[in-house]
Amino acid sequence: MEGLRRRLDEAGYLADAGLSTAMALAVALGLPLLLEGEPGVGKTEAAKALARAQGSSLIRLQCYEGLAASEALYEWNYQRQLLAIRAAESRHERLADDDLFTEEFLQERPILRAVRAATTVPPVLLIDEIDRADDEFEALLLEFLGEASVTVPEIGTFHATRRPTVVLTSNRSRELHDALRRRCLYHWISFPDPERVAAILRRRVPQAGEAVVASVSAFVGRVRGLDLEKAPGMAEAIDWLSALSALGVAALAPAEPGWPDLGLTLGALAKTPDDLDSVRDALAEPLGGGCGPAADAPRR
Amino acid sequence: MRVVPDLLPGVDRAAFGATLAGHLRRSGISVGLSEIEAFTRALSAIPPRTRTSLYWTARVTLVRRAEDLARFDAVFDALFGGGAIRLDPHARRQDALRVVAERPPPVRARTGGDAGGADLPWAVLPGGRGRVGPPEPGDDDARSAPLRLPSPLIGLADVPFPAFDAGALALLDGWLAEALGEWPTRRSRRLRPAPTGPRVDLRQTLAGSRRTGFEPARLVRSRQAPRRRRVVMLCDVSRSMQPYAAAYLHLLRAAVVAADAEVFAFSSSLTRLTPALAHASAEVAVDRATAAVDDRFGGTHIAGSIRELLRSRHEGTCRGAVVLVASDGWDSDPPEALGAAVASLRRRAHRLLWLNPRAAAPGFAPSTGGMAAALPHCDQLLPAHTLAGMADVVAAIVRR
């Protein structure tokens, strides 16, 4: 487990004890892992980092309402089948079902691709935002999650030689069924504490200075305590820090003439008009509402 | 290299997992056999070496819902944190010896009085006599405690709402069942076969063409399947709405049972009533709902409750739904806050209906305060103060 944590660290993702335990168990037991948490805490990033840490490929399936077997499991190549029929006719041959429904005409979609992958290290299948899909899609997934197999009625059942690592993410906007939860390990990712926020920011935005990283993580922690419609998550904090370092801001300091107002960058942090006002007020309180130049940045 | 010893050596993993699951089940977390199996396999695949890793292994495999995490923490701390089960075999042996040494003293039963347990071979607590109201001067029994009566569902003294007897309930259920036939729907992305649909379903067409020598002689068409819109109901149960609360709770229950509605009650804070009201028997459901709402006599915070709903994980159920708010608009929060909250609710909902029993009074004009701020954002304002008013509510839901 420590080995996995170290490899995740090298892949650029700082995982805490709980998440690394969950991932290690998912890999060791061959069970799917359901990651739940608020939006923007890094669930999708965790799955991508796991793929990099394992040295395997990432297969991604983005869920939406109405996702059906033809987009998730497999699809028959109807055009090719029709062409084969016409070609057989022109040669005056008979064509039977067995000739027409073979693997040659089968188009793989992400889940079947994960099952049939023949690499040494099994791939990581990311089923993203499963709460956006509907009940029918959850029912489709049950066979795959339980036994890592996909049944194509015309051909037969494909079993995975090595079970792929499956990671499902959910924003909890809809309640998932018990049948799905029973087949998966479960981990809740909460927003990290300020020291870990600073460590993650330092890793993801390496060009930012130490002072601005510290003040950004403190400010984001304070903003999350306000009553906002959409509280900013890790992704928004990373975007804002990238914006600040792109503008050459060294510290959240009172404004100097000639420099852009820091409040203009808050669109990375606050996503609705009311939130923008609240965050701007919070920024103005102890700082006098502005930004300061970097030590060696050219004056405009 | 220092070898870190295994935690819990010599412990039967299956029995350990089953016992831990038993404790969790007794605290209300549903743990099934597959979870216990996963936990036991995890203990052998990655044996935990510290208490923290045991915690995470148990949590990831045994708990499958976010709501159960707090209870799991409590059970785990009680078992492994307070030293009730020591993880070190030597300490466990000492514990066992200590338990044998401290034999509990024999108990003499209390005789007489109103204890009611005079003949029992174990001690009973002194029978507290409950009193209602403040203690009288002559009452020197220090053991009596004030009784907390359940909040009475007051009958409808001054307002024309008939008592909700079985006949009225049956009527309400009947209206809703009838309305289900014309429930508002929305297009979903699922396709279903329809002879006059705009899309051609290639798979079924080719499958059907087998019968005609693989010539697609008959095109199978499909269209987008409609889904019923969800109904979300918020009911004000504060003191000013007391005469109507009972009747509205019945309406909420009928909606939950018939139409899978999500229902909430609020006065100073928000309570989700859907699990409490999802019962076939009306009395049981209303009793459970009354027990669930425990803040009925504080000030009303309509804006705060709506904001709490939109910040919670039930915000997604309001999207595209028909939302009903049953309240008289008397809010302790400033009217601008109520206007903003109702506006953000309206932006997510498909339609917003407001039920205000005060609107039935002649000469009612929402010119003041909360009601005036909320009215511009509502699609309809309904009085709903009589049984016929309930029928109008159901009709308003199905009207497009």
C-alpha cells in the first residue's frame, strides 16, 4: 500500500491514507471502487493518477442520461453487415447468421474494450459521473461489475482474463441503487485540510511562489466557510492559483496603481453572480482589495 | 529491517468480520454478506499493521453509503478506541482476567412505591413520576421530571377545513391516482419503439430483415420516451400554519405514495420527510412525520430553508421538477432574502406553485413582506384551504 501511495505521488497525485487504502484494496481484491464526494475534490484525477501509477492505460466512459448498451458495451457495424450481404448476393452465396454476427462486425465500446484488453497490466476503466446516468444503465452495469464479463447474445460471453480495475465516480446528485453499491468498494473523498491543500497546490502549480500558495490555500479555506451556492473545490483553487501566477502576482497584498484588480480573477473561484459578490467582499476585507506585483516582474 | 507485527494475530478473520458487521448492523448500518466477504478477503490480501489501516480497510469494504460514515466512526471508536477490545493479545488476556475478577454485586430489588419492578431480581431505576408543567411548591419529590407531550396536531377551530377522516383520505388518494394518467412529462434520451417516430432503429430493422432475406423491407422507428416529472413539496409546519399542517401532511403522504414525490417540512430548518411518510397507513405516516420534525415552535425561516435545500444534495431533484411550496409567507428573514431564494428555486424548477391558505380570505392582497417578494417568481398562487382546494392543487400540477 505504501508502494502504491509512492507511485501515486510520482504520478502527481497526493493521496491520503484512506484513498490509497481504497485503491490498493480495489486492485488487490479485483473489486470496483466507487468514489463519492463534492464536485471538484479530484475524483476523476484520482482514477487517472491510478492508471499512471499502475503503468496501464485509462479507458474512460462518461455517463449521461440515456446512455445505452450501444454506446457503452458494444455495437454491431450495420453498414459493414449490409455490405457483406450485398457482396454475398453478388457472388450468389448464402449467408447465415453465424457469418453475419461475428467478431469481425463487432464494434467495441469502452466496457467491452476493458474486458477484452490483452495487456500485461489490466487497464483502468473510469466510469465518470455514474449519477448522471439513469436506472436502466445501472442495470446494464451489474453483470460487468459483478463478474467482469460482457454477454453479447449473438456470440456469447466475453470474460476478462485479468479483471480490469474499475473506478466509478459520483457527485451524489442522485441516489445509486443498492445493487450497484453492493458490488463496489466505497470511499468518500472530502475536501482536504489546509496543509494538504497547500501541498497539492504546490505540486500542481509549481511556478507559483510560496507566499501566494499559502495565502491562496488560507483564502480558499475561508471562502468555503461562507454561505455560497457553489463552494469552490480543489479544481477551482488550482485554476485560480494558475491565473494568479500567470499574471505574476506574488502575494495577496493591497493594490498598487497600474496593476489589474485582483477581483477580476475571481471568476476562477466563484461561479454565480451572488457568489462572486460574496467572494469579492471576503477578498476586500483584510487586504484592501487588490494585488501586488512579483518581485522581478516587469512594471507595466 | 524491523518486522512490524501483524495486528490481531491468531484471530479468526471470518469471525472477526462477522462480529464487527454485527456491531455495525446493531447501530443501524446495513452490512450484507458480500461486504463481510470483501472485508475478510481484504484482511488477508493486505493485512493491516496499524489501527489506522484497520480503520480504513473496514471503512472502505463495509460501509457503502455516505450517511453511514458517522455511525461507523462511532462504532469503531467504541470498539477499538476506548480499549474495549485491545489489539494486543497480552492486553486482551489481562482484560479477560479483570472481567472475571470483578463479579457484579448481588442486587436487592426496590420494594414498594410505584417502581413496578418490586419482584425483579435486578435493580430498577427509581420510578420517576412525570409531571406536566412547572413543579408545584408542595411537590418535594425530587425525582419527577417534566413530561414532554407530543406536539398536538390541532384541529381546525376557526378555519373551514374539514377533519381528515377516512373518506377525505380516500378522495385525496383517488384524485392523485387519477391524475397519474396525465402527469406532466418530459422527454428523456431513451428511445422506445413507435410506429410514427422520427428515428429509424437500425438494430431492430436489421434483426427484422432476417425474415425477408436481409432486405430491410420494414423500417422500425423509435422516438424519445417520455418520463414523469418529479414533484417536490415543501411544507411550512410552523405555528402560524398549524391549522393546515395536518391536512398538508396528508397531501404530502399521498404524493409520496402515489407519485414518488420528494417532500420536506420546514419551520426554522429543513427536514426531509420522504422516508417517514412513505407508509401505506396514514396515521402511522403522520405520526412518524410529526416525530421527525422537532423545531415547530421557533421562528419561520423560509428563505433559509429554501437555501438549505438548494445547497444540499437534493438540489438535483428540484431540477426540472414541479415544485410546491405551502407556506403563508410570514418569514423572520428579510423579504429580499426570500425573493432571492425563491428566484433561485424557480430557475431550477420547471414550475413553481405556491399554496397560501391566507389567500382564501376575502380582500387578500400580497402587498407586504415575504409573500410580495416571492409572488413574482411563482407560476401560480393557490389557496388550498379546503378539500376542494386540494383538488385544485392536483389539477394545477397536471395542467401544462
